Amino acid sequence: MTKTFHPYTWFLFIILSLLGIFLFIVPINTGDGLKVPIAMLANTLSANIVTFIHWFSYVVFIIAAIGSIVMHFVPQSGKVTLMDSLFRTHLFWTLMRILAVVFATMYLFQIGPEPFISENTSGLLLNPDGGLVTMMFSLFFFAGLLLPLLTDFGLLEFFGSMMVKIMRPIFKIPGRAAIDCLASWVGDGTIGVLLTSKQYEQGNYTAREAATIATTFSVVSITFCFVILETVDLSNYFLHFYGTVILVGLILAIIMPRIYPLRNKPNTNFDGSTSVRKEEVPEGFNPITFGLENALTKAYSNRNLLQVIGSGFKNVLEMWFAITPVIMAFGTIALVLAEYTSFFKILGMPFEPILALFQIPFADEAAQTMIVGFADMLLPSILGAGIESELTRFFIATVSVTQLIYMSEVGGLILGTKLPLKLWDLFIIFLIRTIISIPIVAFMAHLIF
């Protein structure tokens, strides 16, 4: 190392980074299964505000919609203000915020057609006792405040130089993404998407890299995997199930960045520049000393903790006002299509001969679940729970996790961020992941059963 750093800088890097690892990555065994501490904090907060969180969500939706409408008539000044970052959106996203208010109004006051006020559609999102959107408010509060522990004090820089020789050639992403991917895989996919989005906006990932990480490593949490297995009554097959998920996930992580649509994403930064962040180890350093110097330099630049905390609160507001209305709007539409129309059933029909080819029992019933996961990851397991074949139920449950993109959470979350992914991109990625997953999962299912 060529620089000498103050002990306070070492404290920021070591202690705060370790705290970030503990909160976002280390799973703890609880009464409800394995959970990362950040999720435990969110659950605790949700339990204490359950009586009014849905009304709080409703107020946020209204403010987001009105703010966006007003900002369309306010000329933009040279400097980007907090109001700009919260409310200045394209017309399409303003319409989504308005739709979120409409859907929330229908559900909370129980007015309008049954599909839009059902507990199986809007209720899954806005129910105060465990609804996805209401849970997101708690998660975003802690994630927004505490995410700087992972991003601002050198952890990513430290691991970046050591992991570049693995991550870059295999997965086509920077070495620093290793922590991002780990937070997604071990912790929770939504946390990974938020982390990826922030890193992209800060210029640490190109558009292609950010899109790859968000749609390849944002795997559902281990806890939710237990829920899926309980739904299909296969809890005693968890190791077989999760081992298959990891195998398929790694294969997909190698393939997806090399094909459309991820391969076609521009290799440009958030601001449009093409400058590439250098990760090569310079002369006179080894990967550890170079990573350490980069980490301490990053920690030193964020030594003003009050400024970091202020940035964290801004993160919280941006997540609340920008992301939750989009999840509400897209999630409701997707769930209504899944529950009350034949839309996903018709889309799933072409999969019947494919599943029959791979000798999946009850292929006709299983085929109906292949596309419905795009609406919500639990729907395939709910629809397949009554199928008599354990092999088929295992197959459905595993494919539903490896598909990864579902609109009621990860998909809606991605669309609510500034990640360079559109709805069509997400559907194509979902479809490709499904097609690649089917033969691998079928092979593993026949081995196990």
C-alpha cells in the first residue's frame, strides 16, 4: 500500500462493512426458518405497524401520483432537487402511479369489480398482515438506511479486485458484483435489485452489467423457498430442491449474459458515458493490497456519517415513492390476469408437448403453471399442489424459482427502478430461463424420484 490511512478510516471500512455483511448476508435460524437480519428487522417493524401500514401506503401512493402530475407542469431547473428525483417521471410512470391509487382505493374501500378487490389479487399486495407492498415499506425503510454499509465503506472495492478473475470471464460482470450477487442469493432478491440499481446509478455498473445482475442473481430468499416446498408438500426434499436451484441458477448465470436480450444492452454507464471502471491490479500491488487501498479510499470519502445517513433517508423516500406504486400497479394487473382470465393458461399450452417429451407426469396440468409464475412466484405451486405426482410437484416448484422474474415482486421492483429493463425484456428473459430450466430440472427430478 502506498497511502497511510487514519485509524478512523480503518474503523469505517472494517466495522461498518462487517455490520453490513451481517445485516444483509448472514442467515439466522429463526422460528420461521432462515432469515437475514435485515428481513427480521422489517418483519418486526411490520408487526408493530400492521394496523395502519396499508393506509400509510395509500397516502404514499396519492402523494406520489399528485407529485408526479404537478411536476409535469413545473419547468426543470439546472440542479436536480429532491422533488425532481422523487416526482419527475415520464408520463408512463405517472400513469402507473395513478393506477396504483385507483387499485388501492378499490381494495381498501371494497368498491369495483371483484377481480380488483379480491384477497387473491390486490389483497396479496396491500393486505396489512403480510401483503407484499406493505411489507416492502418496512424492508425499504431499513434497506434504504442501511444499504450504505455495503456500498459506501469499501466492501465492494475490497472484493472487486479479488473476484474480477472469476466474475468477469464466467458471468460477464465486475468483480465487485460478487457481494451484490451474494446479498441477492443468500439474503433476498429484492435487496439485490435495490443494491444493483444504486450501484448502476452511481456509475459502478454499465447498463448491460446492471441488467445482468438484476435478472440473473435476484433469487428468492431461502425462507420463501421453504414456503414453496410446504405449498407442494415436499418439505423433506429441501436439500434436493435447493441444490437443483443452485445448479440451474449457475448454468443460467453463465448463459443469459451471452444471449439476447442481455447481450444487446449497451455497455454504457448511467450517465451515457462509455468509461470503464478499471479492475486490473497495477504494478506493485497484489489483489489484496490493491483491494484494501481502494476500500480505504472509498471509506475515507464517506467519513462524514451524517451525510451518509442523510443519503440513506433520501434512498428510503425514493424507494417508497418510486417503487411501491409500480409494484402495486403491475402486480395487480398480473394477478388479475392470472386469477380471473385464461391468459396465462393459454400461454402455457405450448409447454404441454415439451413436458410430455421429458416424461413429466400430468404434463397437461403442469403446463398451465409454466407461464403463470410471471405474475407471482407462488402461483405455480398453488396451482400444482393438488397434482398427485411428487416428481411433477417438485418439477413445478423448482422451475418456478429458477424462472426468477415475477411481476408481483422482483419484476415490478425492477420496473420501478432506473435499471435499463423494460416489461418486454423481463418477459423474454423469463421465457428463456423457463425453456432452459425445463430439461435440467426434469433430469434432476427423474434422478431424485
